[in-house]
Amino acid sequence: MNIKKDFKETDKKIKKADKIFIMGHSNLDLDAIGSSLALYNLYTNKNKDCFLIIDEEKHELAVDKIINELKDEIKILTSKDVLKKITELSLLIIVDTNNSVILQNTDITKRFKNIIVIDHHEENENTIENSLKIINPDFSSTSEMISRYMYEKNLKVDSSTASYLLGGIVLDTNNFVLKTSSNTYLMAYFLTTMGANPLAVEKLMKQDIVEYIRRQKIITNMEIIDNTKALAICPEERIYRREDLAKIADTLLQFDNIEESYVIGNIDTNTVGISARSLGKVNIGEKMQKISGGGNRTEAAAIFKDQNQEEVFNKLISLIK
Ligand SMILES: [Mn+2]
């Protein structure tokens, strides 16, 4: 976990930059927004002109709460407004994804001469090229990576930002269960020394009751296959966000004996998605590749355009049986 060395180049680029733009993946989550805000905080403290790029108008509840709280304090721009501000010396930092197709804005990368990617997901064929890549899947989350960077460099953020980073770790580890290492705990400790508050994190993560009930209903109808695989199917009449499917898949892993979980649901009109999770015994990414999906050992997904749930279900069943 030699993140200090990795970030050395970053520090050089930061120094040279006239403006710093920070952007996460589409469907912002707590890890992406926590990481973004920590960098914003750190580099603003170094007198850098920083901006967050957020194009989406709808966010999940936790992200919404944070943005509402901070919208008067931090500079948030849509890509359209960013275009007018970019110069040769401007730097774009992409956090919590290295995938060029799931960004807040996929075109904007072409407008920057300097790009840094900070992420904990494995690289794939869509990985953003022509960038300085700080990618390390040994970390649970981007929030953990940035915390480690701060830890090594003896940098601090305010207590709210520390709470957001802790929130990113809590989200991506599913409460210190998945991908949790001794470093994850050390970073949680480090963040609490800055005033990160587990109660604030819990408050942030409080769910919308309607969505919760909707998810629980789907879980109630799950099927268990070969004792170790859980499969849930979302009602066909609704369109779900990918992270809703992921959340359900995460929940299914919490039950005794379950090693793999799969959730099928419509993610657009005529588009069906599968979200899949594994505790790690089975490489779920490799498995999903067989039905043209992708991912890593513990998290994977697949998207099927112009197919209905039944077709996708049949594909999945023949894969897992
Ligand atoms: Mn993440």
C-alpha cells in the first residue's frame, strides 16, 4: 500500500494546476462524494481554485443531504459551465471509478490535458487512458485511499469531511465486512481523530422508508439455489437504479450460507441489469464475463439491451446452475 509514492506525482500536478476540477462516477455515492469533498478541502487549503463537477440532478439520499448542506460553501458546476473555465493548466481528478463510460460526464475528459484517476476498482477495457492512474483494488474504497494519503502526509480535514470519508468506507465495506483490512480499521481510527463521528455517518445513511420497504419486498421473494446462491427479481413494471440492485445484492449476502447473490431488474426501458456479489470464494467478475458482464472478485454486473427479464433470467439460471 505504497500510496505515498503514488501520490508524489499527484502533488506535482496539483502544484502546476491553475484550477482543479473533481468529478465522480454517475450515480454518485457516499464514497465518490466523500472522496471528492476531501480532495476539495485539502487543495482549497493549499489555495487552489477547486470545483466539483456534478451533472446529475437526482442523487441517492445520503449524497443529497451532503450536497444540500454544502451547496453554498463549495463550488459545484455542471460540465457546461466547466467548459468555459478550462485552460491548458487545468487539472481533472476523477474519483471512485476508472471507467470512462460511467462518469458524471463522459465527454469532458477529452477537454483536459491533465487528468488523474484515483480509484479502488480493477481496471478494465474502458479504463480512462492518458491519465495518471492511482488505482489500487487492495483498498476497500477511494475514501480509504485518500485517508491513507492524508495519514502518510500528515494532512487533516475538518470533522464533517472526515465523517463523509468514514461514510465512504462504511458504505463500500458494508459496515466493515467486505474488503476490510487492518488498514481499513486504521483509517477509521485516523478519521475519528479528526472528529469523524459514527453517529453522523449513521444519520447520513438513514434510508428512505419507501425505498427500504420496496427493497425488502424484493428480498422477501428471493430464491435460494444450491443452498449458497441467492437470486432476487425486481417487479417488472418499475425501473431501478443500478445501485438499488447492488444494495439488494449486498443484503442477500448477509444471510447464512449465502456465498453469491444475484439481482435482476429493469434499469431502463428495454434494458435489464444484473447486479451480482460474492463473498470472495467464487470470482463473480469472471462468472459474469461469461454472460458479457464484468467486475471484480466480489462485485460484478451485466447489462442487457433489448431483452426482457425472462430472457435474462434464463441466461443467468443456466450460468449459475
Ligand atoms: Mn467506491
